[in-house]
Amino acid sequence: MQISEIQIIPIKPNNGLVAIASIVIENNIYLGSIGIHTKLNGSGYRITYPTKNLNGKNFNVFHPINRSVGLDIEQAIIAKAEEVLFYQNKKSNEYVRHSNNKNTERVL
């Protein structure tokens, strides 16, 4: 299986959700709305696949049924997410806020 495209869209963190991913597999199938969450212990990221809630029951929209395919997708998405989120954090740390008294302070 070849993942031909990965797109990561960072979002304002919400209950651990930090980004949304979409992938294209073998230039033939698009899978979107894959959540990227920080792990509860803060040691990295995990992904979640979309579900649909009907009458109080959650149904999977899609998910891998083969463990090795699931791991390949997870590793590819997390690697790209780390790259994108690192770049985003680096850029936000370079932002300098100007105060009214003409002094500047670095926002960290």
C-alpha cells in the first residue's frame, strides 16, 4: 500500500485534538477527517478515525482492518504532523508582540 499524499491542517487545540489529517492511498482513494490528538501522557500523538452518531450509537465511517496497514497509516500521518506542528510552533515562537511603551517582548 502506498500513501501518495498526506495533508495536515493544524487547529486550535480542543480536548487534545490538535490537527485534522487527510490522506490519499495509491492515488485512488481519499480518506479525510482523521483526528490527530496529543497522547494523554504528552509523549507524542495518536490518531482517530471518523465516526457517525446515529440514534445514540457510534458507527465507524472507515478504519483499517489490517493492523500493519493501520500502523503504516498512523506512522505516516504522525511523521507529517510532527513536521507541520513543529514548524507552526517555531513560527509562533518567533512572533514578537509590541507593547504601548515601545518595548518589545518575545511571546513564548
